[in-house]
Amino acid sequence: MTIGAVLVVLATLTTLVWAQSLPHCREKCGDLQVPYPFGMDDHESCHLGEKFLISCNESSNFQPPKAFLWRSDIQVTNISLDGELTIMQYVARDCYDKLGNSTAKNDPSIRMPANTISSTKNKFVAIGCDTNAFVQANRVEERYATGCISFCNSTKGFNESCSGSGCCKAPIAGGLKDITVNVFSYYNHTGIWRFNPCSYAFVVEESKFNFSLEMLQKMDNEPELPKLPMVINWAIGDDDKSERCDEAQKRDNYTCKQNTKCLDVDDGSGGYRCQCLEGFEGNPYHPDGCRDIDECKNSSRCHPGECNNLPGRWECKCPKTYNNNGTACTKSNNTN
């Protein structure tokens, strides 16, 4: 089974009108919208520092072009102004022939000094009937590891719940960096080779992955290594990620623009993020800041009264027989 069949259909990336790049910079790499503070290498002013650089590979090998984080081989498939990136990460595998001889083995790692793995969007997953797998990572100034074990001796009565028989999963802690995924076999898949020649392990965006029985037989197109989506966190701040809102707001180069608020990041990565104020929308990092939402475009907002749009809010002017709570008109029960 190919990796394309592993993924739940990925939603087409849609971006708010205001979530744009700077005027003199490219907005897209292939199908990927690249909003500021991220930017491509047209000019250093197109992005907010090296850790927000997106390299766009437009060679004939990639049609449409593909985006990569920094100048690395880490492919980016989605950029969210809510502080998340979706990247494609290799799957660990451990494969054998019917005699128990190793045919394929890899334990992928990824180094991300400026980012952390999302603990709320991802899970650690292992697939196989003779499988011991774990993920190692740096977490602030300590080492971290978690994993799971999966066994089965047949596929009769098999379910696809990923609860330890053929597939297992485990939550991961917040603040993880520089991860390495390892997968092993206890018995070289002898006795189960016919229906399960390989073990696999990976950190994956949970909503984009569904386990199926077919994965026990084959999950990749050898010799190409499979990849799956993983969500990582990003934030504004110095390279040591120690800068907080109260410090940043004193700087001349404070990143949050007009009609925004600053949010300290407490997921283990440090730094801060910017967010549009309630009643505003757009890109809080863009020099133009966030723009007022015209709530009165909704014709039923103050029906049957009149709607008056104000910065960040709206007011209703209601008929005499209606009550006005400020944001809606409701029929009065008073018949006098």
C-alpha cells in the first residue's frame, strides 16, 4: 500500500485575504501560500530572519514547486498564522525477508532548534506484528523518550483500532526538539513474514492518519522512503526563544502590528505570537496590521433594525417594538 493511501484526504490550503506576504515578495511556492513573517529567498527583507526562510524548489524534479524550511530538506505543506507548520517527515522502517534477513532499515531524525513538535496535534504510532518502537528527543535541557510495542500472530478477527494488535500509539510531551524515531523487531518477523514483513514507526498529525490492515503488508514504495505529515510549533523571539511579550513590546522592532495582541508561548518553545484583536482579521505580523471586520455585511445581524459597523464591533438601531441588547434586535413581549 502506498503512502498516498495512508493519508486521510488533506484539506486544500485556504488562506485569509489579509494573510499575505510583503508587497515586493512572492506570495506562493507552488500550492503553498507563504504569509509574512515567513518568506522566500527573493530578498532578506521578505522574511523575519533565517528561521522564517522558505526555500522554493522550482526544478523539474518538483512540479508543482515544493517549499522547504530554511535551506533544509524539510518539506513544508502548510503555514498557519496560529503558530503551526505542517511538514513531511520520514517514516522509520525495519524490514526482513522470509528467512529473517534484513532488507531495509532506517531510523530517521530531524533537527529543529527553533521549533517544537506539537503535542496536541501529533501522536507517536508504530505498525507491525513484531514491533518495538520509540521516539527520542531533546526537551529544554533534558532527554526524553516514549514508545510502544505491537504484536499479533495472525490477522483473523483483526480490528483497525490501533490499540496494540498490529498497531500501537502513544501521546508525546510538549516542547520536544531534534527527534529520532527508532523501530526494532524481536524475532525478525519470522513466522509472520507472509502478512507482515516490516515494522514502521513515526510521529504523525493524528487527524491525517488512519490505520488499516493493508499497512501490515506494505506501507511504502521501496526504495523510496515514505513520509507523513507532522505539525510543529513556531513563535517569534530571539534564537534562544526566551523573549516574552513584556520584553518584546519595549523594542522598536516589536513584531505585533496594529489592532493585535501579544500572546506568550507556553508550549516549551518560549517566545511569543501575535493575534488579531476580536472584531479584526488578517495578518497580525504584516506592517498593515489587522483590519476591521464589517459585521454589518451580514444582512440579518440586526434584523429588522439597522446595523452600524464600528472598529472591532457593531451596534444595532432597533424599531420601537423591539428590544436592543446592543448587538441584536429581539421582539418585545411588552404589548403596551
